[in-house]
Amino acid sequence: MSGWSAAALAFAIVCEVVGTTALAASHGFTRLVPSVVCAGSYALAFYALSIALKGMPVGIAYAIWAGIGIVLISLAGWIGFGQRLDAPAIAGIGLIVAGVLVINLLSASARLH
């Protein structure tokens, strides 16, 4: 994975997390500012993901996107909305993090492009 692909993927993940957090704050798109932030963030996220895909396989990019996104959204829900996670949820998130680490550190598939 090239440096540009990794940077684009990281930016895409951050934009997706911002968009999803804004989606929760939009209350079904009834609040203007969070709704606009949501739409803009998702548009940027998908654009950045398209850039990342120029230098990495789609399956690997999506696995990293989804895995890190789940962790960050869970943190945003906890910090921003007071949502609690029980032990099984935390264990599951830990397994997701382990999977992302295995892909990035051990898989040759992540370095195909």
C-alpha cells in the first residue's frame, strides 16, 4: 500500500466517522447543520476511498475502513452520545482491531498494488 493510498484511506475513515456522527445528531435529517455535515462528510469519504483504491485492493481497503470505522464510531457514540458498550461488544471490537492488525501487519494481500 502506497503512502498516498494509506493517507487517502485514513482521511476517508475520518470523514465517514464525522458523517456518521453527524447523522446521529441530525435526528432523521430534521436538523440542518448536522444534515449538511453528514452529506458533505460522506461525499468526501467516498471520494477519498476512490483515491485509496488506486493503490490497494478493494477488499483490503474495505476491511480496514469498516474495522477502524466501527471502533471510532463506537468511541464517538460513547463520548458524544453517552452510549455504553457491554463486555461482549468490547470483546467484538477487540477482535475487529486484531483483524485489522493482522491484515496490515501480516497479509501480503495488503501490499499487492
